[in-house]
Amino acid sequence: MHPATPLTVAVTGATGAQGGATARALLAAGHHVRALTRDPASPAAGALRALGAELRRADFDARDSLDAALAGADALFAVTTPFGTDTATEMRQGEALVDAAASAGVGHLVLTSAAHADRGTGVPHYDSKHAIERYVQASGVPWTVIAPAAFMDNYTGGWTLEGLRDDTFGWPMPSGLPLTLIPAADIGAFAALVIQRREEFLGRRVDIASDVLTPAEIARALAAATGRPITHHEVPLDVVRGHSTDLAAMFAYFTAHGLAVDVAALRRTYPEVGWHTFADWAAAQDWTALLAEGVRA
């Protein structure tokens, strides 16, 4: 059902996981989406255009492009990342985006951060996100922060997928410790809900997750979804540290403190999000194609 008054929503990271999911949820709800991307000619941008999004070129390091992209927008979905650059760049770019939103008079800035980022975790990419949260809160722009737990979607790529090709779920946590998880689709659905129910969420910070499982339970769900005898292997933190001290700090935090989010309360309070269990998410992935890629390479 389309809204009586469609909103014009600028979405950063529109060709990425969170931004793309948010753009699709908003389009499905009948809103006008400005998909902000550095490359409007990319296949991912083309897919959004086909769904009805307006593509706008925007570069966090080019203020004039941000000003043009945000002019007249009712709301902004903002996502930042240090990966591919560093946390200092993430903070600089995040602040530039907030400044542009303030200058444009955007009526609602929805920032996606990370669950527990406001708790002094000592995890570099959590601390950078919290710094951006504080900048948003001091900017004068009406705001909401949504803070997702660990991404289910990460299991379809990188070293996790490489391990699955060997029937191993390599994860740097003990088998019996719980971890809260969320797929990009649920982040997008919740972000769209927040944007459509602005007054309810103004000035709030909400940690979000869809399910909670231990690594052993995740391995069993992946085994059921893939039809392979997948078991959990606890990757030593020193191995992770050799690749990324930032990610090693994150997994150390997960192990020492957990990533508690009240999943039951979220499901009860916001059923319209259509929260996915991990088993549901895993069953929907094309594991045959994903796992075969390594064979062809």
C-alpha cells in the first residue's frame, strides 16, 4: 500500500548491502528514492534504476556533489564505512555528509551505526561510528540512529565462504557463546519503518538484530541449508589479528562481552519488519552457486 504523501529519501551506499536494502524497501513502500553512488553506471546502480530509483552521483569527499544530491530531500539514510580506507577517513566523510544534510535542511537523518558502538568497546570501527553518532546528535539535524548486530550477509563471501567450501564454519568465537545477527534485508526494512514513522523515532538510538545463535548453531543451520557436513572451527584471534587488528578487537569484544540485543522485543514491537531467522536467511541463499565459484576459480 503506497503512502498518501510519498517522501523523497536520499540513500547513501545505495549500491551496497545496507543502502541497497533500504532503497528497495522504500521503493516498495511507494517513496521516491535518490540513490547516491560514486558510480551511477554500475550494474548495481542500474538495478536500482530499473526499480524506479533516481540515481545521483555523490562523493563524500566532494561537498558540492553532496549538496546537489541532498537538495530538497525529506530524509537521508546515511551509512559510513572504514573498510577500503580507514577510520579517520570514515569520520571525516561522515561529518561532511552530516554538514551537507544540515545545510540542505534535511528533515530526518537516519544513521546506521553498529550495535554496542555507544558502549566504549575499544573496537576501532565501532568507535569511529560512535564519533559520527555524536556529531549527528550535535548537528541540529533531526536524527535517529539504528545500530545493527553482526551481518548474516557476510557469510556469503570472504574467508567465511572459503571455509564453507571445506565444510568448515571458521569463526573466531567459542562454539557455545551466543551472537546476535541480522540480514541486510531486515536493516533496510527497519530503516524504512523509521523513516516512515519519523515522529516515533526522532532522537532515539535503537540496537537491532533478527536472531541469536551460537557458532555451533550457525554451523548446523549452514549444514542444513547447504546439504554439507559443516562444523564450527574456532579461528584463533592471532590469525585474525594478522589480517586485521580492528576485526580481532571486534571478535575479542564479542567473546568477552557478547553483542546483546533484545530480539524478542523487536519482533514483538515491530512485526511489520518481517524479521528473518538465520535459518530462513540461509535457506534463501544460492549456496550451490556460491560454493561452486571456488571450484571454477
